[in-house]
Amino acid sequence: MDKKIQFIFRLYDVDRDGFISSTDLEAIFRLLINTSIKDDELTFIAKTFINEYSGNKDGRISMDDFTKLISHSFTELH
């Protein structure tokens, strides 16, 4: 499971700095979401998500934050 989580984390860490930032999420959203959404709306969504799930509220999600988020999501499904 750890290797799968690490792999997914690396997919979201677009700039490869070891953290998922709102900029990383915006890039992913652009790939996945219809381009009719305005830039400022995507920025708001990405920043809101990061602020919600950043463990120490530093504006980015660490591997530890991500692991907790994913693990919590899996336990809720079962």
C-alpha cells in the first residue's frame, strides 16, 4: 500500500519538490476538468483543498499529510 500511495503522491507533485501545492493541483485540475472553468475558480478550489488538508497549514501537502488523507479515505470506505 505504501508504494501505491507514494506513486499517487508523485503524480500530484507536478513540480517534484516533495509537496503538493495549490499550483500542482491547478495543473492536475486543468488536465482533468473542462477548460470552461475560470482560472480564479480553479485557484480557489485548489487553495481551499490545500488549506483543508495541509497538516501544519503551511499551504502544501506533505507525503505524511497525503498518507493520512488517503488512509483515512480508505478506512471510511470499508
